[in-house]
Amino acid sequence: MTSNQVLSEVEYNVVGTRPVRPDGVDKVTGRARYGDDTNLTGTLQAKVLRSPHPHARVKSIDTSKAEAFPGVRAVITAKDLPFASLSKEELGGDYTALKFATDHMMASDKVLFKGHPIAAIAAVNGHVAQSAMDLIEVEYEVLESVVDVREAMKPGAALLHEDLRTNDMGETADTPSNISTHMSYATGDLEKGFAEADLVMEKEYTTATVHQGYIEPHNTTAFWNSDGQLNLWTSTQGSFQVRATVSNILRLPVSQIKVTPMEIGGGFGGKITAYLDAICAVLSKKTGSPVKAIMTRTEVFEASGPAPASWMRVKIGVKNNGKITAVETEMAMDAGAYPGSPVMQAIVCAFACYDVENGKVDGYDVVVNKPKSAAYRAPGAPQAAFAVESLIDEICGELKIDPIDFRLLNAAKEGTRRIEGLVAKRIGLVECLEAARDHDHYKSKLENGTGRGVACGYWPNRGFQSSVVMTVNYDGVVSLIMGSVDIGGTRASIAQQTAETLGIAYEDVKPTVVDTDSIGYTFITGGSRTAFATGIAAISAAEDVKEQMISRAAKIWDTSEDDIEFVAGMISHKSDEELRLSFKDLARQTATTGGSITGRSSVDPSGEGNGHAVHIADVSVDQETGKTDVTRFTAIQDAGKAVHPSYVEGQMQGGAVQGIGWALNEEYFFDDTGKMLNSSFLDYRMPTSLDLPMIDTVIVEVANPGHPYGVRGVGEAAICPPMAAVANAVTSATGNRMRSLPITPGKILEAGWDSVKS
Amino acid sequence: MAGVTQVQTTLNGEVINFLCEPRQSLLECLRDVLGMTGTKEGCNDGNCGACTVIMDGRIVDSCLVLGVEAEGKDITTIEGMATPEGLHPLQQSFLENAALQCGICTPGFLLASKGLLDQEPDADEGRIRHWLAGNLCRCTGYDKIVRAVLQVSKAK
Amino acid sequence: MEPFDYLSPSSIEEAVKTLASKGDQARIMAGGTDMLVQMRAGRRTAPLVVDIKEIPDLNVVSYDATNGLTLGAAVPCYKIYQDETLSAAYPGLMDAASLIGGIQIQGRATIGGNICNAAPSGDSIPVVIALGGVCNIAGPNGTRQLPVEEMCTAPGRNALADGEILVSVSIPAPQAKSGASYLRFIPRNEMDIAVVGVGSSVQLDASGQNFVSARISLASVAPTPVFAKEAGDSLAGKPVNEETIQAASELAQAAAKPISDMRGTIRQRTHLVGVLTRRTLNIAIERARGG
């Protein structure tokens, strides 16, 4: 069997092919311009002074010595931000939100995590700025900190925000708490469901704080022109998101800010939050010079937004034949220093793979003294999948049912009503499970000392706003202009959908990603939305082009537009065979028939098809050292229609490997007070090439009815199954159930020792 | 403050001179002094390989080499990999095999792979995985990178 | 990084003179793979960096079957494992040289630097101790020799006095029926700090069935690399079998004084000392019998 299969239902001309990406040559020759490659004349370098304490009151900051240091041009603190001079009365209901947003960027009264910005310096170069940082004198009153999510929930725990009160299902509590929100969904009759079960199992699971691990550190260059225009060149997943954040914090109209998204060196959700942009902007305003900042790797770990640690309790009831009768979960996620963990997505995704009649899910968003968490690939869903898919594996073991058969019996399908109330449209989970069952990996024999695990995962995928403009050049080449940042090949996949719609060659579409002044609002590249939503924008703009070309042909042939059809790149008169023009021929005549043709579209599509993935993992465990090696791995996923199968495979493989890292080795080590101890790539152990086998893939194509070519997002579902797949494989190899991530060699040894004892 | 030093080195086949402070790394000198931004910074402590260059035939992390140490050395960066005739076979193979997603680690992987195949033209998968373990990629899971290198290796 | 001056002397005399006159204001740099990271993180400062890589005596790699190996302190790891003669003579040293960092690091990092950096986890140190390595040191008062096990005095501190430099490490020639091995335990397969490292060397008798002598040394289980002398000595004159190897591994465990930290617990580390001692002894025995 081949390593990479595509189970295709429909074939197109350009969609579904594997062309070289338009930005490829620039990226293999070093010519592509990433954020840190921005170098405006006279650029100053900024460094951010950060709190060494996870929780402390800032009593005083003295920047005078740093300001006097040779080469330093400006020093700022929270006092230099607009919030400092705004009153609660002026802001009204926006007060807390703006305080959180501003304080997160630069602390005013309290620091809430180690690495929390406290001041920033612009100097002639980074070395000078670094040296000057030692001269800023900050007096802290160190406070008791709280690191563990469940400890933070207890009454009497140290409080991060004295005025944070729990929003409990819409009701605000009377007393302050670290629990920001409690949310809950339920369906059916839980008690009845569990009463009907032949077997009820209930277990607890934990996962550690992990990082997206993009290789390019956060960076920004800001230049505040004398005319009041603020320009930002930055590494971001969403230029309009950066614009909105900076506009909010600096109280500027959005049109006064132009954000140019540079090439981005990875994001995975972590490059949505704008950490440095407003800081560099204020420094630029103060100095009159461009100001650039790049985080060190330590700053990236300590002060960007990791994915939250979690605690989860899962309870499932089943009949002896494996049919699920009831499910229940409680999940608590640490949001870090400010509210906003993805626990809502966690509880919504937790049981989405299953047809559940009776269920209840509860989620708690909890603040702790850690960096504010951010999105990481299917935010919330991987933790939930680890817990639920692990318990299902345990149930299958008890009932002696094949884990794929169990999932097929209970799988969600078109029409399944989920616990939160949404009804599934056409989805491909069953097809993915069948592909897994039929794969030779699943049928292959296991060697001694090895184990196999399977798990599935779900991500709803997203739509949201996208804008596209395309112009037809006189040579018939189409310039495709978009606001979606290209992280992993979307220039190619949007160009393919454009070419397909226009019936022209892929090579005749030239995509460009532009700044916020040059295109309509476009939401972030994230949520597995870009190939889908920006794809729809491109298809719709291409339809606009087609209509205009038809009207040009009508002009040339002096006939009605109704007499003309545009099929497969040919514009033809429906009844006169002589009257035919290719796309290129007609393009040549646009100048003399009314000027250039521009197609445009701004969309906000719903109809994103849900994504499902099924993974099979084989591991071998060295029982003497506890070390786990993944020896074979197959990722199966419904892509709806793979626009560029190589990049779909890349998403599946990349997600699987991030999940393998999350499963086995990746974690933030905090000391008791919340100081991260392993803020380097040496000690934050992401998988290397030597830690992995090839990642085999099967692309399942169950067309999404919400997209003209059936496309579904693929980026995120891929990271949901691997942790449970690996954990289940470790159980299969060792006989011990691992319910806490990561499954380190130390934990495997401990589990072995404990099982001997008991 | 320590003074600046003049350094003469061979960079991508050309003898060049530049001025730097002793504390500036070769990575800083390439990017900030010489404006050659193809070499990327990922961690600045020798753990990601994004800044890999070839120095006197060996791959090194340019963040862990001082600029002044480049004196008299022969250095190849990503800017020196393609020729006017076209891309290096590894560059072509990375493109055809979709061996890059975000692309930030790509220059480092290309230089590291070149360093390997220059010495061991027949490197197999195991050897490639071992050799590239000093280069982190977070997008691809390495599968397509290893295949891209393997394709050139077998072609030789 | 704070500013510093840089000097690249071309002789030992010049280096020693500079170091002696500058005292603790100067720091020696070999491959720089530890030092530059430490300086950048502010853990070490040095107004003067003395780069020793241009000193010919420190680049010596000299080996013959009688006098053994003299390895200059500035020789990068790859030069050791790329040398077929050395690889055959000192497979244990190859084990260590080929797993320090990744290939990029091995292009710069040196065994001498690894010893002088004196990290408890230094990967090359246990096997050099097991092989009976000796440091050749030059200083203002001439030269002196020091067994490698006496070089590391505390985490990050070595036995060099002001003005002294490590010139080379000498390792005795391997005898017939001898073998050595180094293994470390890390959660990944590359690019990690050893949770535990063990270097073992054995000398068997002509039959290959009995130990004549053995040396065992440990990494990451104490503030400095540990020479587990009693563990190695316990094998002298004993037959090669599971019981003697087990007994030695237990003595090695007793010599380990690990702490619990983010890389491992006391129990895990002590357990791994036992596992890796057995494994390295078995590999060393196999190599001794084969050689």
C-alpha cells in the first residue's frame, strides 16, 4: 500500500493537483521577506523588560538610569499607554476589557506571570538595549502565586484579579474568584442514560501546558509617520487582527493603522495575539524612528501564549454491545493570567464524534499565574479528545470490542444532534473509520514489546470574513490579491480554486498577500478556514470576472449577454460556433472594450464542513528505561476535497507530529511559584526528525455541501487524535493506562513500579 | 566598549570584508551587517538549526560562531546555493515534494542537507534523519523533508 | 551580550601569558557552543575572550598503538568520529563524540571544552574517565597532568588555575581484549541533556571470560561527573556473568547521588544508572571480545 493515498470521489482540472507553490522559489532561496527581515533606514531595536516574578505588585519603576545610557533613545512603561490617562467613567463597560488588554501587553499595577512586560527600551542596537535593561529599577511586592488549575479554583486560593467574578451560566457571582466562567450544555436524561448502561466508567485526566513551537519568534517593526499614519510590518496570522488590537490599545481609528503581514514562520494559533506591535508603535512615536523588536526564544516560551494545561473528568455509560447510553464531562482549563481559555471548544468537541442521546458537559475557565494562553491548533479539542478517546479505549478493553467497531457503532453522522444542540451536516467520520479499519496498518501484526492505539478527533472548522480582488491582465494572467496570510500553502490553494473557476491554467494566476489598506477585511488564517472561506471569496470574485468577460464579449459581438456562455476558459456564443474567444484572447481586448476587468468579493460564509480525523499509532516501549518510540503512524482525515493534496498531507502530518510531541515529551516545567524552568528548545522537547517514522496518510474525500468544490478545512482536526492514539498504544504495549500528559519515560517507569506493587 | 574588527572571509565564493564587534555572532553579521537575511534566527542558542551555514565544509549554527571567527574561512549560505543556471537539486526537490510549509526552517534544512549529501551522496533515510536532528521543523513532521532529501540522494 | 575583546593567540605561550595577566577577566573559548550560550543568557561575562582554536598544539590528533591518543583541546567532535583509525581504537569515545548536540554542534564542540565546561551532564566526560584519560595542562609555571576525574570541581567550575589552559587529553592505547562504551538516557533521540549517562571500559583476560579490570563513570547524578571506582574495581578478577555485572551496577547506583529535577527524579535516575551500567558493560564486553 502506498504511503499517501487519496480516496477521491470527484476530479477537477486544477483543484486536486499538486503544483509548485507560487512563493516556493523565494522560500528555498532565502529571498522571502519574513518579519525580522524588515530593515528600514534608521531602525532602532527594542527590548522588553519582563517580570521575574509570576505574581507581584509593582510598587515603583525608575527608568532614569536606562534613559541616560549611551545609545538608548526611549524607555516606556504602562504610563505611556493611553489607558493610564483614561478613567473608569470614560470607559464605562469597556473598562475591564481594555485594562486586561493593555495590562497584558504591559503591566501597570500588577504582574501576573513570569515574563510579563513591565517596560521597553528602544536603542541603537539590541545589545545596547539589552545592557540598558539592567539599569531599570523595579520594586516589586511579591505575592503568593497559584499555578495549578484545580488549586486556583479552590475557595481561598490566591486571587489574580481582585474584581474578577465568576460568570456562572450568565449569572455573576458576588465574591471574587479565579474562575472566570462556568459553562454547561446538556441533552436527554443523564440519570436514565447511566441507569440503562451495563458498564459505567469514570476517570480523571490531566494535560500539561504546551507551546505551539513555531520556529520564527514574534517580531514587529513599527514606524509612526509624521502625518500620524502608523505602519506595522509584522509576523501575524491576521493583519486585521493586529490592526484591531493596536487600535484598541492605542485608541486610534483603524484607518490610521496600516499593517503589512510579512511572511510568517509558523503560527498554529500562537500568532493571532499582537504582543509587540503596540509597544514598538509607542516607542516609534516617542523616537520618530522605525522601531523593531524580535523576541528571544525564552521570551517566546515565557511571554507568548501557550496552550492551557487541563484537568478533565469523563464518565461514559455503555451497553454490553458497546452502544453508548450516556456521557458526562467536567473540564477545567487554565487561561493563564487573563480569562479566555478555549474550554468552550473543549466541551463542545469532547463528544462530537459520537451519537449521544444523553449527555452533559461542563467547562471552567480559570486564571492562574502563567502566561495568558492562546489558540493552539484546534484550541481545546486535543485535550478533550485525549480524555474521551482514552476512556473509550479503556471501555473497549473491558468489553473486548475492537476500538474501530466501537466507534463505527456510535459514530456521529449526518443528522446527529450534538450535546450543544447543533445538528451535523454531511460529515465523513464513518468513511474515515472504515478507511482505518481497511488500512493495512490496522491489519498488520504487532511485534513483541510494541503496542497499537487508535483514536478519532473532531474540529468544527470555521468560515468568517474574507476578501479577494482579482484583475485580468492584458496577457490573460490574473493577479489574485488577498488578505489571508499564507502560512502553509494557501497562495497555491486559493490560486488553484481561482484557476479552476476561470478555466485557466494554475500558472496563469499570480497570488499576492497584501496589507490592510489594500484589501477588504479578512479574518485570521486559522480555524481551518482559509482554503474554505478565502477559497469561496476567490471563487465568487472569479464568477464576477466571468460575468464581466461575458459582457465584454457581448459588446464585441454586439449581442446579448444571455447568448454567451463561459465554459472551461472559453467564452462562446451559444448558437454561433464562429464566435469563440479564449480567456487570453478576450483579455487582450479588454483595453479597447472598456478597460481592465477587476473581480471582487467579500464573503462571510457559513457552510464550513466539520472535520474528522482517525489516527493509528504503533509504539515500542523500552520497559527498562520507559522510553517510547513511535514506530508506525497512519493519519486518516476527511478533507472534503483536497485542493492541493500535498499540502493537505502536510497538515495531517504536521498535526500528527505536534500531537506526538504533546503526547510524549512536551510540557512547561514550572516551579512551585510558576516560574518556567525549561524555556529553550533544548529542554522543551519538540520531536526531531530522529524521533519519528514517516507519517502515512489517507485523504478521505466526503464533499462538503457548503463549498462549490466540496472543500473542508484540514489544519486542525489532525492534532486531536494523536495523544489518545499514542496513549492507547502505550497501554497496549505496557499494560498500564496513562492518564496524564505527557507520557514521559519517568511516568512509564513509575506506572510499571506501581503495577508491580499492587 | 570594545572596538570593531575587520574580517575578511570567503562568502558564497567571493572574498569580502566586513566590520563587526567581537560580540556579534556570524548570524548577526550576515543579517544585520551584510544584509543577507536568508539565514534565519529561530532560537539563538544552537538548538533549532534555522541559522545553519556551511563553514569550511562543515555545517554549523551561525548563532554559535562569532563574526570575527569567520576570518579566513569559506562560508556558504542559502544565498549561495542556487546558481545563475538554476536551483540546486535540493531546492528543486524541496519545491516538488512540498517539503516546506511556513518556510522559516527551510534555508537551514537545505544547507544541512547539502552538507550531508556533499559528504555522503548515498545517504539513506536513517542517516538523513540522524543528520537533520539538529534542525527543527514544526510544520511538516519531517516526512516530506526526508523524502525530498532522499530523492536527491538516490538521484546521485 | 555585553561587549568584550577577542584575542586569537597562535601559541600556548601567548595564550598563557594573556590569561595570566588578565586573571578572571579572560575566558577561554574553544568551540563556543556552551560559552556563547551562557554569555548571551548573562550567566557568564568575560571582558576578554581568548579563542584557542588557532593554536597548533591544541589541534593535535595523534594516535599510535603504543602511546595511545593525544587529543588537542580545540579538536571538534566530528574529527574524532570521522577518523576511522580512532573510531576502531576508541569506540566508546565515538559513542560520546557522535551524540553531543546535533551535527552542527559537533562541527564546533570539543572534548576539551566539554571537560572544562564541567557540566554534571557533560556527555564526553564519563567515557574519557573510564578510558583513564589525563588532562595535559599548560600554565605560567610550566605543564602538569591531572586525571580527568579530578578536573571538574563543581558545576561549571574546573581545576584550572589562573593562567592555565587545557592543551590536550591523553588516553592510553587500547589493549587487546579491551572495550568501552558510553550510553546516555534522554527522552528524545537527539538534542537533549542526559538524564543519566554512563561510560564503562573493561579489560578482559585472553579467554574473554574474565574481567582483568574495569572503570565506570557516571553523568548527571551528582554536581560533577562521578568516577564510580568501587563499581569498576568490583569486577577485577571476576568472571563475566550476569551476577558480577549486576553487582557492579548496584555499586554504581550506590555511587550516584542524584537530585530530583525537571529532567528526572532520584528514583528514576538511580534506576537508570543500574540499567545503563549493565548495558554499557555488556557493549564494552562485546567490543572487547570482538577486538
